[in-house]
Amino acid sequence: MGRRFLTELIWLMTFAREGRRVLQKSTLGPVLAALLALSFSSPARAGNDANGDDPQLEGPIQQGIALRRAGNDEAALTLFINLEQTNPDSVRVLLHITAAAQATGRWMLAYTYLQKAFAHKDEPYFIRYRTAIKSIDDATTQHIGQFRAVGDPVGAEVRINGEIIGTLPMADPKPLEVGQYVLEVSKAGFYPLRRTVSVAAGTALTQEAVALRAGVPSPSSLGANPTSARSADGAAHAADHHAWWRARWVTWTLAGATVASATTASIALIYRNSRADHWNSSSCLSGTQTREDVCGDVRSEISSAQNVAIGTGIAALVFGGATLTQAILSTERPLAASASAGGLSLQCAPGLGSIGCVGSF
């Protein structure tokens, strides 16, 4: 047993000397050195650990160590995870899973199993290698952050990249790998929220404040599929964005513009006809002079009045149509009676080249 341990120790020293330059360039350097120290425990010492390990674990553990020494970390990780199924309380197995997970870049998996190992921090094996485990913990902290959403309303679902991580208010933060995520917060009867958040590394808590606005109930609460839910939510936001269009003052403003345009067109038309009668009268004839010579300014007035009448007439038609459209679309209309929900209603509002309609149930 002692000869085997001495051989592994010599191999470790050789690895440290040959790989020092590579390790110094990598954040995993201290971790690899620490984990190799854990890996090369002699069978004699491991068997004497008062941590409840079955002596039969030694063979599979050494097999996993051999896989890691050969650079096959994926196979070693699979082996250790399978071993943990029958030995969930073996701190040694938990630490080897952490080691292999870090080696494959699976930091959340490493974090999860390291927390399980910390539950056995009073066991001899953990105490013996606490310095190495501290290096593992420090490296993991550089890749894991803590996230929490706070705000209203109470009970709203909080999702990160589509996965539910809690409800408002989140009492405990959620550990996440460092990086950017899509945050979604939703609750029936409120407009959903969707934004990008960045989770920072270390012990600092990334906290995101949210506040949902009451509005049309989310179709997702009625069993609609996600695609239709997003479409309905978009229509609801479009309708809310154009809330000014449904205001009563818009109706009166458009109606006033219609009346003003129609009145101007009528006055211009009357004036044009009056000047035309003058142009056709005998007063615009004098001896050998033509009507153009005598009443040239009258003809110019007729043309101007006619242009004003045409322009304001068209404006009156446009404003009139807008008034009618606004009056129809801004009215909330019951569609059907409902004893439980008080009826169905529909609201519509114009968009860019379209009309968005929202129903409340």
C-alpha cells in the first residue's frame, strides 16, 4: 500500500513541475492541484476514514481516478455519479463528483455537489482535506452567482430562461452560473415582464426589482399555448399603448375638425359661385374690352375659392371618417353574457397599418 501511495505522490510532483506553466494561466490550476491531492489518497488511508464509506468503494473510486489521470473526465464524472446513487452520504464520492464536474466545465453541477459535501464538514475525510476543498470552493465561487427577484405582485412566477426558479417575493436567492439570462415574471391578471439580466460572480447578490401592471389576464392562465399567449400579450400592450386613441377628447377633436373643414368648404364654395355669377354678368363687359381685361382679378378669386373648397372638402371627409372609426373602435362592447365572469368584452385600437383587438374574459 505504501509503495503505491509513494508512486502516485511522485507522479503528482512530476505533473506539478511539468504543468506549472499551463496551470498558472488557468483559473482551474489551483483546483486541479487540490483535486489531484484528493484523488491520490492511498487505499489504506481512505479505508481508515471514519466517514461511513464502504471499503468496496475503493475499487470504483480508483477506477474513476485512473480515468481522470488519462484525461477522460466525462467518463469519470459518469462513474462517480452512478457511484453516488448507492452511496449518497459518502463525502469522498461527493468531492470526486465536484472535481470531475469542474474539469468538464459544469459549474452548477459542481456547486450542487460541493454543497452536499459541506453537509459532511465535520467528518474526518472532509477535515483532513479542508485546505484543498477551500481551493475548490474558491474556484467555484468565481463561476457561480446568486440571483433574486423582488417586487410585486405577490405570487408572480419568476422564470430564468423559461425555467421556474421561484415566486415573488423570493425569500432565498437562486444560484446561477455567471452570465446573461432572460428573466420572465408573470401572473394572471397582470401584463407579463420580460427582460435580460446579468448574473455576476462571487458573494455579491444580483437583485432585480420588478413590478407588474394590472391588465388583461394572461392567456397562459387559461391554458393557451405559449405562442398564442405571446401574441395576445402583444396585442394587449399595443392596445394599452394606444389608450389615448380611445379618449373622449379625441372624438370631440376629430368631430370639431370635421365641422370646421366642412364649414370652410361650404363658405369657399358659396364665395366661388358668387364670384362666378359676377364673372358671367354684364358688368364684366365694357365696349371692346374682354371679360379678362375687365374682371381678371375675379377669375383669380374664383380659382382660389374653388381650390380651397376642394381641399377643405377632402379634409372634412377624412376627419369625418376618422371620427366615425374612433367612435366605433374606442367603445368596449359586450359580446356575450357570462354568469361567472360578468360577460365577455372586446376592445380594438389602430396600429401601424393594422387594428389590434383585445378581449377580456
